[in-house]
Amino acid sequence: MSNTSNTLKINTFTCAWCGLTATKFTADGAMRNHCPSCLHSQHVTDHVEGGPSECEGRMSPIAIAVLRTGDWMLVHRCVRCDELTSNPVCADDNQLILMRMAVRPLAQPPFPLEALGSL
């Protein structure tokens, strides 16, 4: 029984934002670094200098980036130190939140929509 509970502790994490217990690996074996439900993460890797980060702040999902290959990347910003990171979207991520982030630039453009009428 103790092996099972130790395995669960090693292969799972609890989301600091929504409280969901999630697996560290996706169904296809890829490593997951964010919650599949709310898409938040924790700042544990220093992407500027490499290695572990001492910040450990919450990483909020802020945008979607699409690579030339067509793969989607989830962009996070640390609420404590403002570092930006990008990580691959997982197949079981919350599709509603992903689509909401993807269409946000169209729904809230940085210019008045009336400007399009004068073109």
C-alpha cells in the first residue's frame, strides 16, 4: 500500500490555483507542467538562467502561441516576478479556456473596431 501512495505523490501534483490533483504525465507520456483544468502552473524552473527557480510564484496562463508546425503553445506569466514561459498544450487541457484565450485578441482588439469601417 505504501508503494502506491508514494507513486501517487511522485506522479501527481495538486494545483495551487484550483486544487485539482493532476498527473505529471499526459496519456501519450508527455510531461505536463500545468493544471489541465485551469491551465495555471508554478514557477519552478528558471528559464533565463536554467535550473530550478527560487521564485515558486503562480504562473498564470495569458495567451496562446501557434508555432509554424501548427502546434499550440501555452504562454504563462509569473505573478511574482513577471517571467514569461511557453509550454506545449496537452491533449486533455481545458478546451474552453484554450479557445477563450485564442480568440481574445479578436474579441478585444487594441484599436476601435469602427476603424475597420473606414478602410
